Amino acid sequence: MQIKVGLLFSFTGTTAITEKGQYDAACLAISQYQQKGYSVESVARDICSDPHKAAKEAESLAREGVKVFVGCYTSACRKAVLPVLEKYNCILVYPTLYEGEENHPNVFYTGELPNQQVHTLIDYLMEQYGKRIYLIGNDYVYPLATNSQVNAYVDEKNGEIVEEKYVPFGHREFHQTIQDIILQKPDAIFSTLVGQSVLSFYQTYHKMGLTPETIPIFSPITKETELHAMGTRIGAGHYSSASYFESLNNPINNQLVKEFRTYFGEEKPISSVMFNTYVGTQILLDAIIKEKSFDREVIFNYISGKKMETACGTLRIGTRHLSRPVKVGKALTNGQFEIVWDSTSNIKPRPYKETKLHVNEIILNAWGRISEEAIIAVSASRVIQYMSQKAKEMTPLDNGDTITPRVLQQLKKLYQVNSYQSKSKTIFLLKAKIEKTFDSIYEFGSIQTKNQAFQMELETAKIAAQSMANVLILGETGTGKGVLAKSIHEQSERKNEPFIAVNTGAIPKDLIASELFGYVDGAFTGAKKGGAIGKFESAHRGTLFLDEIGDMPLELQVILLRAIETKRIVRIGESQEREVDIRIIAATNRDLEEEIAYNDGFRSDLYYRLNVLNIDIPALRERTEDIEALAWKFLYEFQTLYGDGPKGFDKEVMQLLVEYPWPGNIRELRNIVERAFLLARGKSSLIVTAYLPKKLQGYYERKELSSLSLKEVEKKMISQALEKTKNIKEASKQLGIGRSTLYRKMKEFEISL
């Protein structure tokens, strides 16, 4: 049986420091099976710490018949290859600690989960040093998701996160961060930095005079490999956690270290992610050989429930994760770790956050359906356990997130927040605010807002107007990205020059190049006689607005990138370069970072070229304090346009306009106000609900039911259950509560059977 293993590791890129060791570990495991006479071949690909590259190389190997992969260090790379695994029914051994919240049927996770590694490290930190913690990490999936769990866990332990800071992937300048740490005086630092950022952070920490005796660094990532790369004395005194450390003194590990030394011929450090790679590769190859199959269901059925004695202790294999012992190590000056804490027994994997609902979900769901209010139920540790659909529409929060004091403060700025608290839970009700006056309005060009978040974004727009830097405007469809782009142009020194707008998503793929760069006579069939200049030349000395840039075909993005970088274009059909003096403003309703990380839909180099100044326009539902002013603005426009018509809004209409979620944003609001204006024209001096579309009228009618309180909803549900079942036992089962609880509620609400 021929086995071909695809090794997806970064030999270049910011995480190459760690991944080269993982590659070595996989090669050692494969070589041991080759020595036993098995036909195992490895095919390695450099994924360059780039999710696009990871997906591309995985797809290429899968087409060649590779069914088994090992690697993908970062969570972004792992997520990028998942569609490839599904498409070709392949298996990935993912040998890196990760954030959890995933249990993909095509992945065997041999790295530690947060409940196994992060929680133990936080426990030791707080017991030994204190409860004030400074979080620092790279701005990508693993640190963000892990620190979300760290926030919740520290809160449960009555600790405090004094600061939470993220830096770009590969970031190396930490002088200001260390200064901030010195000012904040935390008890310890919890780091989720990866790759080159790890080395730079520890080195800057050391140069600026901090010591582990005063403010130690705790990191689930920094292991032997990183210590040797940064300088072992620089990393000494700091802490990490894992199942495996090279310094473990037992016969199995001594033999493993010897095998590494023999295979590589030098004293390379061995880290936990190398161990996880080695073990994961062994387990998978053993299963394939024993079952003579690459079928993932056959493989996972074979390995599930097995246990094995390893260098770190006994590993028990679940369906796709490992139950394992965990240790906390303190780095020594020789680059090894002294074990300062040991779980002694296995810690079971829990890939998902525990979100057991301690409130009656039936009642909450029913209340959410009839009230149309934003309902958020949180546990005593402030973890969200339930969100109504309205709450999900109004906020970026989700089940499992933590309502920190900072988050609650932000919610109170945006909404009217009422809370109902008991011993085990708190329920927050969010309702849109209606501002009665129009003071404190911030203006930028033709744009006005009272929303604090939008005002901050417009401050960036002011800076953009005073500079030549490229601008990337983000926002949902209908939020006014084009209006903002034109306002930036009109407030700039180029205001008297052309403003040329191009919707790159609306131009046919085969015409984009000619539209942007122009063409000469006879350049293609149907070309205009004499040729034509393109949008770049039309915008010379002015501003070129590239709307819906996220929809531009990938193959044309490289041409656009070159034009932006060189400020030169070539018309279709000629070779002469022409200089253009333009400022670029681009806009999209897509998450370009996600397109880069997971979908291979946008070039990262073009993104960074455009994203010099970034402006994110909030959705209209997030700036409800502006809705009333916008509605009046549109009403005045239509009075001017049509000469007569209604003079104002009925109070109920305005309340509804403020509370409606506006999926089409400002564009939808304008259209609805115009429709209502025309229907009311000549009939009423006010716009009333009868002139609104049915979808808004229906929304309003549902809102009428929101006058019911939680108690009233609860009483109604109990009464309906009793009336339907005529039986205490069946009613309690239907409601999902105990009979004793039902009896108590019946007494409280004076309900008789």
C-alpha cells in the first residue's frame, strides 16, 4: 500500500521559526515507518505563513491524490484548508494548540485545547503572582478567540484584565507596549504572540529592564524552539504550559530525544508542538496501515478510544481530540524547562465553551418571539447563554461571549439597557434610543452624525482629506460609502479636480481592464474608433473611487496593484506607459481580511496597499441616534423636490423607524421615507403607519406585543401548558421545569388547575 503524506509547513514567513521543527518531527515519524519497510512518501510544501498559500498547496496535492496531510500551524491556515479537505475527503493532522470551538470531521487535533493548557497556566499564574493580568497577542484567530476565553475564565476567578492589546502578524516593535506594561503594573503578562513577534517581544522586554521576578510572562506558545531562537537567557524565568517538555525525565522521553539526535545529527530543541506532530503522524500512519484505508470514517473509528504510553504520559484518543496530562514549566538559562506543576492525571478535551442554559429557554424563546426586543441572558460569570434574534441583529455579540464592564458600557452608549438580576443570571433588555434634540452633531462635508463611533471614523476621514494616503472604506451595502468618499475628495486639496467613481463589481470581467486603463484604436473587437482613455487617466490630478473592490477578479488585482504602486498605466493594445497623478479611495462591503485568510478571494499585497487609512462606517442599526435626523433630512429633500406634501412624522412612525433594523441601511431608509411621502401627499399632513410598507407595519404590530413583561410571559406560558395538558407532570415536562418549580410558580401567579 502506497501512502503519500502532504506536509504543509512554513519554511519561510513569520512562523517558520516554529514550523521548521514541526516539519522535522513529521519527517522523523515517517522515516521510522519507512525503516520498517512500509511504503510511505512525504511531499512537503512551503505555505509561507499564508492561509492563501496553504489552501492552494493543499488543493494542488489533493489533486495529485494525496489523502493525508500534516501541518498548518496557525488557525487561519487550518481554516483555509478545511474546504479542500471536505472537497477531496482528506484527513489533516493538526498538531498545534488551538482555540477550540471546532471539531471538524476531517481533522485530527493533537494539540492542546484551552481547557487543558490555558486554564492550567492561568490558575498557576494567579496562585503564584496575582490576579491582575496584561494580555498581548497577534491580531488573528487564535489569540482573539483564546483571549475571549481567558477573559471569561479570569472573571470567574475574580481576576482582572488590566489591558488587552493586539498587534499585526509578524509585528516586531514593542517599545511602546513595554512602556504601557510598566505603567499598568500588572502582576503578570499572558502572551499569545506567535512567530517572530515572540522573539521581538521577549527581547524588548529584556532590553527595557523588566524581569520575571517582578512581571513574568506566561505563554502557552513559547517553548524550547522559541527560547533558543531568542536567546535562552532572555527567556529564562518565564513560564509555559503543555503536555510535553524536552526536559521530562522518563525512559520513553529519553529514547525519543535520542532518536531525534540520531536522526538530525545535532542538538535541535524539541518542543511540544514537535511532539504533537510526531505523535499525530504516528497515530495516523498506524491506523492507515492497520486498516489499509484512507477513508476518514474508518480511520477515526479505528483510533477512537485507544490509549498509548508516550513521552508525556498516557494519551487517550477521543473521536478527534486527545485526553492528556498537562504541566507548567519555568524556563531555565539552558533553554529547557523546570516542571513546577503537573496535573498528574489526564485532562479531558473540551473543544467548546460550556454554555449550559440556567434560565428557562422555552420562556426566553417565546418572549423573544413576541416582544421583538433584544434579550441577552448571561450567567453569574457574565458569559452570554442566550440571545434573541433581535439582539444578534443589533450587536456583534454571540453566545459564549463575555459581557465585560467595557462591553456593557459600550452597549449603554448605544442603547437603552434595562437589567433584571437574580442569583445565577442577569437578563439585559436592549432598546434603541431616540434622541429628542439635534445638538452635538458632528459634520464632515455633507455627512452629519451624533454617533460617537462614527464620529471617530470621520476623524480619520478628516486626516485622509488632508493627506495623499490611500483610503479603504468598509461598510454594509447602503451605508453611504460613496458619499463619504466624495466628501473626502471635496475636503481635500484636489476638490477642484475630477472625482471619478467606478463600481468594479458591476463591470463585466472582460471589460474591467479597458474601463480602468483605456485602450487604443483596434485594441479588440468592438473597440471604439480612436480608442478611449480609462478611469485612471480621467481621474488625473483628482480622486479615483473604486467601489466594491472586493468583487474585482483576482487575476486583475495584480494589474491594479502595479498601477497603484508605480502610478503608471498602459492602455490596452499599446506598450507605452503613462504617468497618472491620482489618489485612490476604495470601498467594499466584504470582510477582506477574511477573504484573504479563508477564501483566497483577495490579494493580501493589494489589501495592504489600499488599507493605509481605514474607515469603517457603522450600519444604520448601530447608529440609531442618527435615524430621526436622517428621516427629517430626507423629508425636507422631498418637500423641496415635489413642492408640497406631509410636514412631519407621526410619533409612532418615528419610534418604528428608530427600532427597525434597516438591513438596507440609509438607502433603504431614504426609499421608505420617499414612498411614505408620496402616499401621504395630498392626504395627510403627517406620515402615519398606514403609509409604511407592509413589512414595517407587520414589524410595528409585533412590537405592540412587547408590552408584556417577563413575568407576564412566564405566567402566560404556564397557563397555556396547564390548559393543554390538564396535568402537572406533563405540563412541567413541556415547560422544561421541575414539578416543585411549577407548583411554586402556580402559587406565585395564583394559577389553579
